[in-house]
Amino acid sequence: MDFKIKNCLPLFFVVLGIGLMIGGLYSILENPILSIGFLFIGLILVTTQYRLEINFKKKYYCAYVWIVGLRLGEKRPFNQIQYLYVTKSKRSQVYGQTYKNHYATGTYFNGYLKFSDNEKILVADSSSKDWLLKRLQTINSKLELEIKDYSN
């Protein structure tokens, strides 16, 4: 089983990658080498994502980064998958210059996959608990586990 966890890069870079690919297609007749470079860089920006592979027959999981078909990550064994669960955390971010900073704080919800050997993997996070629960339900449709809510 293979799941997309999330894009590795922010949305700005994904949109930039799409723009580079479109620009590369328009300029392919004028400068083929430059346009192939734009297409390749755009393809990297658009397709880079975090993924999770779970193999129940061989009893391993692999959390990896997927870049244009290359998988960067290591396989780890597990005995059993126990459940999915949700936790709540605080996140803060600083905006502004050095002389005047603005702080934004908010509540975030994290969804984890719990293995039997005290190991867990973050499979989704969001500021919306409803979105996170829908994402965990999608993952759970293949795994058929219990979803526990520790965010209260």
C-alpha cells in the first residue's frame, strides 16, 4: 500500500514549477536546451512529495521522498499497526522585519499512524480538524484500523 502524505514543497513552488514547465514548452523551438532545463526543474518542483509505503507481507514500512520517480528513504520493519490517532498542538510563526515582528499562533491537528513497537509516523496535519479526520478516514479505508482522538 502506498499513500501520499503531502507535497514536500510549499504551494508557491508547485505553481512556480507549473509556470516553468509552460514556459519551457513555449520556448522549445527558440532555445531547446534552456527549455529542457525549465521543463526538468518544473517537473521536479511539481512532483516532489512525501509518501509512505506499507508492505504487510514483508512487514516493513518506508517513509520516503518521491522525486520524479526516485524514492529517497529507508525501509523499517514493524510487528503490527495498532491504530491511527489525532493530537492537538500549538504552532507559531514570526512575520516581519528585525525591528518589528508580528507573531501568529494557532492550533494545529496532527494525525499519526501508531506501530506496536512505540514508533509513530505523522501521516497528515492541518489547522482544520474536520479535514484531518477526512484524510485519516481515506487512509483508514485501506488499513481498517481504529481512529482515536486525543485532541480534546
